[in-house]
Amino acid sequence: MDTAPQYTDVAIIGGGPAGSGAGTQLARTGLSVTILEKEKFPRFCVGESLLPHCNDVLKELGVWKKMDDAGFLRKYGAEFCTADKSRLQRFWFGQSLGRQREHTFQVERSSFDQILLDHAREQGCLVYEQTRVTALQGADTDNMTLICDSPAGTRRISARWVIDASGRCAFAGTRAGLHRHDTQKVRRVAIYGHFEGVFRNSGKAEGHITIVRLADGWFWFIPLANNRTSVGLVIPSAKASEKDKPLEVIFHEAVAKAPEASDRMRHATQLMPLRATGDYSWKFSSFATRRILLTGDAAGFVDPIFSSGIMLALKSSLRAAEMVIRAEAGHRALHLQECRRYTREITRWMNQYARIIRTFYDRAGFEVFMNPSPILQIPFSIGRLVGGDVQPRFSDRLRLNVFQLICSAQRLWRIAPQIPSLR
């Protein structure tokens, strides 16, 4: 048993994209950084679809070439369709974001996260895998101690800073007593797994993520390299629990009732037992204290319909690193205004998606979404948001506001054609 505390400037809980991203940036400045990851990499993780605005962060971290060399499937856009096959709306990133961001990648997370964690090691981070943080002593003081369970026994890490990149378990935010609240009225659950032999689009659209809208939920189809496809079903938690059926039955019954999904899965072979994740869409009221910063899903979880998770994780991790670097230069903790500014900025990014997510789940809003008009170039503004632009220019904000007004009007007047399968 190791009882002597090991000192580090920054302790990061979690070795996923947010933890690796923050660690890379911090270690480059000469700070000592220790990443504590509860699992052994590589490991399975869902959330395989990147957005083009991730590209800039990956280049800044220095892993873009490694991504290009890893053999990940290129993603040039996204498509949305109805379960009855009556509607299809396809977005091409190049049309809205230009050639510089015309593609990104569909990634198998076991490989992608390994690349990022190994890169953090190369930049100077000390990484402990299979090390679960169980307690945080002296939370938000200048001398915090993290108690960890590891294969070597109990490990004690002393640090001036803690960055919580622990995902939805939100370890540090909970221990620091921050208030957490739901951001959507309906709780949902995702049932998912990897399959082989799922139908794919041809040409450059092969890498498109496909979202299939159901009356009360949706499917995702994310094509990966080597003929693997991530397939997930998202439905209200109440509906899943009232069925009182195994995950496999709920999933395959939903596939059978949706022609678009059943046609795509006609020759599919399941490669793993299905998994489930619930407790969708929540966030803390604050993402930073004097010495603790929350990043990615540890700050809040945004419904994954527009694949924003990894991008928000990476962008927030770089912001958190910047905050620590600036404060360290002044030999101080964070000021209250800095904490508020960090929270406001990340919340603003989340809210960009929250608005269009509400539109997606609203029947009238989805009918407008699936019947875009070239008027005011609204589809291009939506395309930029779908591509990950969380800091839209004034013209885009104006168009998106007009789009929301049209969606509201659809509830009273038939502006766009109705979709019978949603009614």
C-alpha cells in the first residue's frame, strides 16, 4: 500500500478526449500533470462520430496526422430520415463549412482515445490506468488530495489543481457540492452495439452518419472502418422500463417496426452484447471553482443527436487548460469572474445545440427541419451548426432565430408538409 502522497501540479480525473486534451496542453507548458484513468486502454466506448470543428482542436493538439494515418473512415456529412423512408435530408460539410472542413472522421473510440492518451504521455503527462479515484480531500483548496484504488494498492495524489474529465459520473463536481439539474423534461435511454454487414451509402456518402427519426425516438447508424457499424436506439426511459423486456428484445422490436432501420439491418451480424446508457441531458450550475474545473460530460451531457459530445469535450478541455495556465502564471487560484466566464462560455456552446435538439424532438419542428427552403440561406446556417460551429456569426444567429419562428408557426399552420409517421 502506498501511503505517501505523490505531488503533481494538476491531477486530471479521466483519460478520455477531455482528459487527454487538457493534459497535453498543460504538460507542454512545463506543469507536472497526472492523468488518472479508471479503465485499461484500449476499451470500448460509444460516441464515435466527430464534427469538422473538432479538426482544429486535433491539429492544435498535434494528433491530426496520427488520425489520418489510423485508417478511420472519412465523414463528409450527415443525413436525417424518417422511419417510414418517406423523407431524407442530407448535409454536406463542404457546402456549409468550406474545403478546409469538408470532412472529419468516424472513429472507433478504443483506437481514437488510445491515440489521444498516448499523445498526452508523449507530451509529458504521467498516466495511471486502472486507477479509480475514490475520494477527494480538501476539495477546492490549494492542497487537494485524491485517494485512488489501483493495482498497486491505494495511491494518494496531492495537487493544486483538479480537472474533472470523468464523464457523466462527474466525480469532482459532485464532491465539490455543485448543483446539478436536468436540461430536458423527458429522460431518455440509448441501447447500442456494434454490427457487421449493415447497409452503407455509396461514394463519399459512405461515411455519413444516418439518423432515423421514429415517432418517439431515433436510431443512429455510424459507419466505421472494417465494415463495422455502430447502431443505437434512443427512446424515452419510461417506455423502455414499462416494457420490462431485455435490451435485445426492445432494440430488435424497434428495428422491425421501422422500415428504414430494418432495411439497413437486413444482413447485419451483431458483434457484441447490446449496452444501455441513460440519464440524458443535464448540467451543473457552475463548471469551475477556485481550483477545480469540469470539462466535457463531467460538466454536462448534451443529447447526442448532433454528435457534439467529443467536440464539446475537446474544446472545453482546452479552455480549462488555458484557465489553469493563466492562473499559474499569476501564482493564484481562479477568480470568481473567471469561473463565471468559463461557465457562461461552455453553457453557450451547449445551448446552441439545445435549441436545435428541442426542434428535432418536436414534431412540427422536425417537419420544417426535413423540408428546408433556400430562403435566407437557412439550410447553410443549420449545416454550419451541424458541423460544430458553436460560435455562429450574427447572420447565422439571425437565420437560426427565423428558423425557430417558422417551426413555431408550423404548429398552427401547415408551412411544411406533414410527416404522417410522426403523428
